[in-house]
Amino acid sequence: EDQLVQSGGDVAHPGGSLRLSCAGSGFTFSSSRLHWVRQAPGKGLEWLSAIGPTGTTYYTDSVKGRFTISRDNAKSSFYLQMNNLTVEDVAVYYCAKRSGGFDLWGQGTMVTVSS
Amino acid sequence: EIVLTQSPGTLSLSPGERATLSCRASQSISSAYLAWYQHKPGQAPRLLIFGASSRATGIPDRFSGSGSGTDFTLTISRLEPEDFAVYYCQYYIASPFTFGPGTNLEIK
């Protein structure tokens, strides 16, 4: 069964950092296009970042320079390093795989930013 | 950058009724990269439709997608109780992989 399993997330102070992880199984991870999406409380889905099979990265403007996406094909995992967090980053974060739409999603993990 | 708008914002219907959800793009887009998702509270989003009209694996045939250019539609032919959720469209050809604001399909 194809799946993405997330870990990380927690509470961070404003200006702090967190690292989210997403482990894939059941599919060819190394050739997959991988994404991070979030949903803030009471809001819709917001695409954040993507990484291609060759490591090319993409970011939405609101996280550019603060968040970094990376992948480790040997571990079938990818990551979102989040720095300089603000209250605007409070959300449920999802990892996802793209193949004709985002066809596989992680279970989601809550990130809280609070002093 | 393509902007997607969805209408209505909220749709109130009863089980058994037909639901028609709209997604409009700010300029003409390739239908090959238009997707629809269902999202329920506490769950991950679920891909319903990709390429504007192709159902994803395991999606019942009461869900159908259509459209081209700037106007796209998700139709649920006969609503089941489990279909009440928020629905998003997305254009996924390239970064930014923007989602529309969503339509909340609620039970009347």
C-alpha cells in the first residue's frame, strides 16, 4: 500500500524552528515529485513547497527564505525545515506526492507557534 | 500567476440531490492540470478528479469533472451522506500549485 507517514511538528516559540518529516513507502520514491501543503485554522489549503526528483525546489512567497524543503532518497523521506516561525504559521501541515494531481497525502501534523 | 475562484462559497443540499460546484481560472488554463479534492475535518485531502475529468483511483462514478479554458465544474450526481465536505480545485501545472478557496458542501 502506498503511504506517506509524517512526523515532527509540535509547539515552537515565535522566531523558533521546527522540522517536519515525511516517509514514503509503496512507490518509487526517488522519481516522485513531493510537496508540502498547510491549512491554517478556519482557512483553506495553501501550497507551500515542492521538490522534484533531481532536487529542484519551489516555494510560495510567504515562506521563501524561511522554509527549506529537502529529500533523502536513501531513506525514502523528505523534510520541511521551518525557521523564524510566526503565529501566521500555525496550521496543520500535510506532505503529498504529485502524480496527476496530489494523489497521496500524509496524515497531517499540527504546528503551533506560541510564546 | 493563475488565480482560482470557486463558487458558491457554501452549498446547502440534501442527500440524493445533485451538486454542481464551479471553479473559474483568472486566465485560460490547460485542463490537463486541473484537479479537484475533497477535504473532511481531521482527515487528509483526497484527490477526486485530475486532468479536469479523470476520476482518481477508487472514486465513485457519482463524481464527475468537466470544463475547459477558464470554467470547470465538479458534479456529484446523487449526494451521499459522506459527500458533505469542503471541495477544492487546484491547477498543478507548475509552481505555485495554487488551490482555490474551496466550496463548503453542507447538509440542508
